[in-house]
Amino acid sequence: MNLAVLGAQWGDEGKGKIVDLLTPHFSLVARYQGGHNAGHTVYVDGAKFILRLIPSGILHPGVTCVIGNGVVIDPQALFAEIDELTRNGIDTRNRIVVSDKAHLILPYHRDLDLLSEARRGERKIGTTSRGIGPAYEDKIARRGIRVGDLVDPRGLEQNVRDNVMARNRLVQDSTMDWKTVLAQLLEHAERMRPMIRDVSVMLNDATKKGEPILFEGAQGTLLDIDHGTYPYVTSSNASIGGVCTGLGIPPKAIGRVLGVVKAYTTRVGEGPFPTELFGEMGNRLRESGSEYGAVTGRPRRCGWYDAVAVRYAARINGLDGLALTKLDVLDGLEQIDVCTAYRCGGRTLTDFPSDLGQLAQCEPVYESLPGWSAATKGVRDFNALPDAARRYIARLEEVSGVRASIVSTGSERDDTIVRDEVLLFSAADV
């Protein structure tokens, strides 16, 4: 049965590790949205891999990795990632498939991204400035250039010229040569052509054959363009709906949904964050958890676990289970707080507000739990966890409404406790 793995907070939850861990039980791993603003970090035998566009299943030989139409692709970033993997001994030949309907990020998109953020001033979003937003804007405005256009380049020259000229009208004191952009694009086409497929046909055929598929999301539910904390969101559907639109599969093909959450909460960029911690405790979580962006290096904002937000993500996505990551970061704390509700305007809210202004005024209602002194790092048996850690997990399950099917206790692949094999894998595997 197919499984979707997605973020149930503000991104950076550890999806890369979870996808890598589960990959051996699947034939294909398919990424359905986002761009190279993702930074899925996987550690294998001490070696660190950061995957931005290529699905996190690539580290397992023989697994086909699919980049869907919902992803926006910077060809330079894609090839740089492939070359980096090759240098590190990972064979990607004939294992990467790219949708012919995926849209391309081109040099003018990066310029427009920088310009857009500069114009926002104090209302900046906090993007990675990699051109992702403008590429999605071109897609919606029906002036984008798709991967399939590289196979049949009729009209490509006209589209590139029009888009570059539009960029030159917006960006002051700088002129881009459309012919140079076109020449680079045609050069990229030669290398990308063997990877291009109709991904919808491919995945639906695989489903008919009984080949299990792992769907990989980027960012997180609270950054979803429709269901996140708009406008401080990403430019794509990071929630479960993006699987269907971003890969061309029907809803019934999804099967089960696993939400990835940290044992606390982090956020990168601007926007309200009710449980954000400042001062010593916020710094402690940041340093202990190495909470710096894998792509940008920006420090992440850190706070206590927000069950209100996770309950919202569970409702939006229909979560069947949670993968709880970075439990070991909480080792040694005497007390750990969990946000179970918000207080706003004299009212107690148990549902995540849809109004951004209201969310910005919310104060967390905390429940304090005892911490633990014994180390959880590297523990691979649930019963070997400290009693207080097991009670903490049980309480998170209660207030979130979803069982923790996986508990991660370290960065390495094997530093993991799998509790619900029947949920996560097909019956034939367990």
C-alpha cells in the first residue's frame, strides 16, 4: 500500500530521515511539490547528505526517484545535486524521473524573487530567494516554461524572450540577455531529456502492478499556500492535496498518511509562532538540535511542542500516524512544556485560528511535564526509553489525537524506534 510522508508543522521536521528509513519497503519515491528550497538531511554511517530536489530515497540502490509536476525545477540545482551525489558514491543513473509537466526555474526568477522581497520591506516573507515563488507565479499566470518544452522546443524562444524582457522592465539598472538564457536552457535540455516522462502514467501503472509508492512532501502543512499561515507560507500545496495535483494520481491511490513532527516546534522566516521561546531556553533548543537551515544556514526559531497546530495538521491531512523526531534534543531538561490550547481575547481556543491577526495575538496555554536525565540518543527500543520520555510521548499522542508510529532518537538512520510496522509497510513486508 502507498504511503505519504509530509510535514505537520512549519517544515524542517526531519522528513528526509523518515523517507530514507522507509524507502526499502517501496519501489518508488515520488516528490510532489516545492523546489530546491527544501533541505532534506540524511545521515548514513556518519556521512551527511542534503537533498533539495531529488527524493530522499535516492540513497537506496534500485529505487526509482520521481520528481512530479507540482515541483518547480532549477536545472542548474538539479544537476549540481546529481553531481554531488555521484562524487559521494551514489549511482543515480536511470533512477531519476522528471515530469514533463513540471515548471522550470530560470535565472530571471531568482532576480524577481529578490526584488519582491525587497519591495515588501517590513512585511517580507523570509523566502530562500531561489526563484521558487516567481516560478509558481509564472505557472499560474500561464506564461511558465515546462520541462516538456525542452523535448519539443517550438515556441521556447518566444517564451524565453518575452519573460526575460518582462524581467528587464522590472529590475532597474540591470539587463539580462534572453539569448544567453535560451542557450543555457537548450544545453540543460540535452542532459535532462533522458529523465523526462509522463509521471502520471508511470505512477498509475505502478499502482496497478502493485508496486508500492512512497510520496514525499517538502516544507510543512503550516506553510501550505492554502492552509498555512498565509501570507507567510511557501508557494505550493505542502499538505495532502498536493500529492494528487502534484503527481497526477487519484486520492484513493494515497493509502496512508504519516505526519512528521519534532518533539518541539521550529519555524524559519517570518510569521506568528505562538510557542516561540526567547532567551536561554530558545537558544538551548537551537544549539542542542542544530537548528540551522540546511539550505540557507539561517537560525530557526524554536519553541515548545504546539499540539493545537499538530491537531490542525492531523485534520487537514487525515493523519494515520506521527513520526516524532529529535526526542533526544530534550534530554536533560527538568521540565518540558506542551501547548494544549491558545488564549486569545479572553477566550480559550482549542482549534487553530484561520485568521492570521488572531493567531498573532494568541498566547499558549501550557501543560508542564517532567523531563528526564537519562539519554534517549540512539535508543532503538521503546521500552528502553526513560519512563518520563515514554510518558511525554503518550501525552503528545493524547493532545495531538494521533499515535506516534515512529520515534527518532538521533540523526543516524538506525537511531529510530518503529512501533507500527503494519501501518507503515505493506502486510507482505511484516
